[in-house]
Amino acid sequence: MWNPFRREYAKVVFSSDYIYGLPAVGEHKTFDLWKYKKIRDKLVKEKLLKRRNILQPELCSYDELRLVHTETYLRKLQDPQYVSQILKIGTVDMFYNSILEYYRAVTGGTLLATAYAVRWNMPAFNLGGGFHHAHPDRAEGFCLINDVAIAIEKFRKLRRGFKFMIIDLDYHQGNGNLLYFKDDPNVFTFSIHADSWVEMDRPQNKDILLPKNCTDELYMNTLTRELNDSCLQFRPDAVFYIAGSDPYEKDTLAGMGISREGMLERNVFVYKKVRAANLPLIVLAGGGYGKESWVVYYDFIRYALKNKVRVHGNS
Ligand SMILES: [Zn+2]
């Protein structure tokens, strides 16, 4: 029988809704509106990715949004003034629908990536997503909808008791996920970040603050030690990886002084660790700002498309 994935090592999720929704927020000072299209185009040009193999998601439905978000909040999102405040832009009346469509499309992408990763045990990269600051009842830090929380809630309706780990290496702490899952024994949030958005007792989770001026070596030593410990302790069934590019030294908003090579080393370490354990892996882009930012996620996906990771039994 013809196997559609015989020659593929990873899937990429992207759609034109990702492109047409975002520019509606105007010329944003820090976020490169074209970064994901640039990544897609370069991978296609290099013949590492075929357009027909890219998974195209549907918009996340309102029933799916309700799995995590409150009715009151979803009603607030109907108000263009509220949305414009959150995104810190003047007015959004004209483009209001396409902004929400952007978030719903990318969340649909995270849902699709999750379905593929679990069904086919094929690593899946969403060209966006990882809106880790969003709460059930409010938006925060450019995150209107919590895509990872929705994906987890949706999936575990089908498979009760399934254990998820969220590895969040964005520069900023994923406070939305942390608070949402803080008392959930089946979700472990692992975070290394330089900017803490919430202070709380976190017995179920691992939360590590590193200095803003970090070195590649300190970052990797910390990640290696702590992630090994957390994986042994929790033993997840599937992993979401928020591969934020903003610790990169050329990031214009954040930046922890990590080199381009160091960012790839970080991403490949997580990738190999999860895949070698034969766990489904869903990768989200997270943050990353400025014109130079796109190369970090590009390097990572390029690696995944070119390299098959060997599975080491059930360790
Ligand atoms: Zn960030």
C-alpha cells in the first residue's frame, strides 16, 4: 500500500489564513509579519518541503474555543475596542475579523498538528502558535487564544489519562499555561525563561529563571540537567514544545545572548530527546522578534525535515 509519509520525517502546518490575518494589525514595530511565509518559501525553494505536503488547518471552531475560554471572554473578543487594546494598535474595525481569524487559524493548526503527531507519531511543526500567555478569561501579551490548552482539552476527551508535557523555552514565562494547568496531574509545564510573569508555588512543574545575559553553555547545561530530571519524574505520553526564538542574541524585543548555533543546538536537543523516546511531538513557534528572528525556527524545521531520529526503545 502507498504510504503517504514514507519519505517524510516531519510535517509542517501552515495556511494562507496565517498570512492574510496578521498584516491586519498593521506595521508592527517588533514582529516580522512575514516570518512564517519566509520560512515556508525557503524550505520549498530548497526542495526540503513540497507545497502539497503542507497540512492546511481549518479555523478553530467556537465549540473548541469554549473548551478553555469563558463565554464572557469570548463575548469580549467580539468587541473590536478590546481586541485593539490587547494588540496595542489604534483601531481594528476594518480588519477585526481577519485578526480573530488569524488566531483561530493558527489554533486550528495546533489542533491539526496534535492530531497528526499522535495519530501517525510524526513530529509536526506549526508555523505559528504557542500563545502561552492567554488565560481562560482574558488575553495577555499578544495572546488572544490559548492554542495549546485547547489542543490538550480536545485531545483528552478522546484519551483520558493521557499525560502531556509542555516544554516552553520561549524567553517569556508561559504564565497562561502554568496557571491553567497548575493543579492538573496529567500536564507538566517545563519552562526556562528570563522574564517571569507570575510568582506562585509550583509543585507540579519546573520553572527556571536564567539571567538575561546568558551564555550558550549555561543555557544548554541547565536545559540538559533539568529536562532529564523532569522527563524521568513525569514520563509524558506526548510533548508540546513551544520553541520560542526570542532568547536569540539578535532578537529585537528580548534576547538572552544565545547564538544562532546555540538556538539550533537547543532545539535539536529537545527534538532528539522526545523523538528518541518515541513520543509524539508537536512544535509551536512561540515568540521571536525582529527581521533576523525567522532563521531560528527555519534552522530547526530544516533539521527535522532532513534528519530521521532513531528511537531508543522505551526509555
Ligand atoms: Zn516570548
